[in-house]
Amino acid sequence: MYSNRYIFIYSSVMVIIVAAILSTAAMVLKPFQEKNVRTAKIIDILTSVNIESEKSNAEDLYSKHIIMEGVINPKGEIISIYKNNKFEKGDIRAFEINLKEEQQKEKEFKAGKIKEQPNYPLFICNKNGETFYIIPLLGKGLWGPIWGNIALKSDLNTVIGVTFAHKSETPGLGAEIDKKPFQVQFEGRQIFDNNGNFTSIKVVKGGVDMLPEKDRIHGVDAITGGTITSTGVSEMLKDCLENYIPYIKKSINN
């Protein structure tokens, strides 16, 4: 029969061995996990402009079509430009910006708690000779974060495509935001009215037909039974797109 001392030593050694194995496995797998996250992000960006890609060709298609990564400040000024695998201005890559951190920084900046301004990522795409502008999104759903991208045509008003994803929305209800039938509604919608006023795009409970005819170009049908998630998408679009209005207006005026 083993003594308590033996059992204690044996248990301690086993804990150390298992911890070492898990730590080593985590270190070995980390580069692969980071690559998978990067590839998924690239595929999501390309999908917003209707460029189909997969793990094997995502990097090549990104390099071919994304002609510029820009970083915008709250005044609409481009403070960093990354093109052809090098910086032409600044030293911040749009691809590496953490939206959650920047949104927190934005709250603190607006509250006067910090002087450092938030940074907003922008991806400029060339597809078949046309220019598109891709804006990343991050918001809150019913049970957790929701995120995605919205791509605008060269008029910086008309949507060519969107992608949405979620962490834990309800299957069959709010989780439908990541499905094509919901996302395809956004194609051709506009974020400004005829007078140049920002409207964003609203996800309308009861259907876009509930809106006055002149406003339907700024709305899509909500998901039946997914009211809170649909509202979250509306708020995410409005909150994120608003940050780019100074840049858009500068670009249009120029």
C-alpha cells in the first residue's frame, strides 16, 4: 500500500508532466491557429465583395484584389497606408487593428478620458477594374458579439455586399445573420439619402415594406423571431459606418 507521501509526489509529478505537454502543444499549435484566424479574416473580407476564395488561394487573391489597407482617424484623415507589402504612410496596418480595442478607445476618447484617437480600418479593393471600399464591423447580438464587413461601390454609398458572423446567436433565429438569404438583401442598398444625409441601413421588423417607399432603399427585412439580433445588426451598421462619414465626405468632395 502506497504512503501518502508517495501519492503526493506521484500526483505532483503527473500534474507537472501533463502541464508541460499541454504547454508544449499550445506553443506548437499557436502558429497554425493564428494562420487559420488570419485566413478566415481574409476570406471574410473577400466575400464581402463577392470574391470566392478558400484556404488554398485566399492569400493570393487578397494580394491581387486588395490594393490598399488604410487607417482613418475620426477627422476622416488617412493616417496610415499599406500597399504592395510595405508602408507608404504611417506604421499601422488596417488588417492588424483590433476593432474591440478601438471601440473601447473611442468611448474613452469621446468621454475625454484619453487623448489618443481611435483608428478605423479600411480596405480598398480592385475587382474587374472597379474600386470598392470595405469597412469592418463589430457589434452586439442577443448572446454575444456579432461582426462582419460591408463593401461599398466607388460612390461610397451603394452596397455591393456584406458578411456577418456571430459567436452564439440562437440557431434558426438570430444565427441566420450569417446566411446568404439574409445577407444578399443588402446588395444595392444605400447608406445616404438623395440629399446626402447619412441614413445607414436598417433591419426592419415586419419587413422593409413597412417603410415609406422612398426609404426602402435604406432597409432590409429583419429575421423572423430574431428581433434583438436584427436590432444589433442595425446598431452595428450605424455605429461603425458613422465613423467613416468624415472620410467619405472628404473623398466625395475631392
